[in-house]
Amino acid sequence: MEENKEYKSGFVTIIGRPNVGKSTLMNYLIGQKIAITSNKPQTTRNRIQTVLTTPEGQIVFLDTPGIHKAKNRLGDYMVNIAESTLRDVDVVMWLVEPTTFIGAGERHIIEQLLKVRVPVILVINKIDTVGPEELIKAINAYKDEYDFSDIVPVCARDGKNTDELLKVIVNHLPYGPMFYDEDTITDQPMRQIVAEIIREKALHSLNEEIPHGIAVAIDRMEKKGKVYHIEGTIICERDSHKGIIIGKGGSMLKKIGSTARYELEQMLECQVNLKLFVKVKKDWRDSDFLIKNFGYRKED
């Protein structure tokens, strides 16, 4: 078709170490919250696909788990998802912080990028935390390590310079038709998004060691009249964790439930009746069966 000579479309993966702001950036670029965010590692566990359609092109973003040293089966799964995505895309965006320190984690990512045959854009995030001189030093440090197609500094939190980033991405995409309808925003099923929002609120509320070991399963989700009835189970690995998640007199579970319900009502645009339960599944992160059961599928 004639119009395809003008229109661009393609797949863009966002990679990086845990906690550099990949999900925050993707949510900002598409203008809607799809991926959950927190300041704790391993927040993103699945590959999340979102779609941004503009007059110039359609960008399908793949937000991947942070690339890190795996400590269990779930960790292996997350790293495999992130690294295998590099083979299936048109552009790679590597998100880093504005520092000159290039450690073992960054060097591992550089090793993966050396196998890549598509444009790699270095995106330096959190530029609001440094001055211009430190930013230039960070750019030069990374330039010495890899031949990037482009380097774009941004602030994912407030969207600074993200317009420029989108122009750079579209510039590197191949010409071709849309992959999805204009109104498509994500490939994530609604149940998965609901489960992830509940997990995000638990991540925000709980202390450091517990969040790694929780998953959320949605047992029931149905709309009756103007009310969504949702029942979910927070799965943890230890009996002691279960007590902490429930809290004194159920206070922690109530806090998680009320903050999740507020966000779900904004997203679903109706009243939500949310009931949460807590179950212990010992060492579920090392069980292939339970990892799949909680929605983390290798074939995704």
C-alpha cells in the first residue's frame, strides 16, 4: 500500500538493570499506567507490551524485567525474558542512570548488546539528579564502551526530553503498517493488570525482604451492575511473612486493599468491591509449576 512508504512501525525493547525507571518511562511515553512501579528490585516480572500510535508511526514497547544475577527459578525466568527480547525487536533502548560507574551488571548488558544487530539507543534517565557537567561525564563514559546509534538524556518521572526520545525512536523504525488498531494500548489481560496493581500496593506498604517473595492471583473478577467484585490472594513464602502482610488486627491487609481499590476504581471507572486473602506457598519462586500458575510464562 502507498501509505506504508510514509508510515513507520516496529518493536522497541526497554532494557536495563533493576530500578533504573523502565516502567516509569514506558508509562509516561504511552500516557497511561500499565506497568507497576516501585523503588524495589524485581517489580516488573513479565514482559509487558504497550502500544503508542502517533501520526508518524506505531511503537510497540516491550518493558522487560531488570537484568540482574538470578538467585532462583523466578529470577532465571525474568533474566531470560529480558535477554531473549533483544533478538525479536527493531530497536533496543538501554536505560541507565547518570553516573560514570560502569559495574559488572552494566558490563553484562554490554556483552548482550554486542550480539545485537539493530540500533541501540542509550537513554540516560534521572537527569534531574545531576548537573550538566556530571551528565556529560556519564555520556562520555558510556560512549567509550559501546557504539550507540543515539544517546538521549531524559527524566522519566516528569517527561523531560521524552518528545525528543520519541522522535529518535521513530527515526530508527522500519517503514510498515500498524501492527495494532489505533486504540490498542496493551496486550496485558485486565486480570493481570489488576493483580499487578495489588502487588504494587503491597510492594509500597511492606518492608524490604518480603516483596520479593509475593505474587498475586485473581480468584474472581466480575461486574454486577455498576460494581466490580474482585477477590484476590496474596501468596507469600513463609508463615512469618503471612502475619506481616495481614498486620495487627488486619491493618496491613486493609491498607493494601484500600490503596489498591482506589487505583482500581480510577482505572475501571466504577465502584470496586475488593476482598484480599493471604496464602503461604513455601519457596514458590523455585517451583516451575507455581511460577506458571501465578502468570509468569516462559513463552510470553
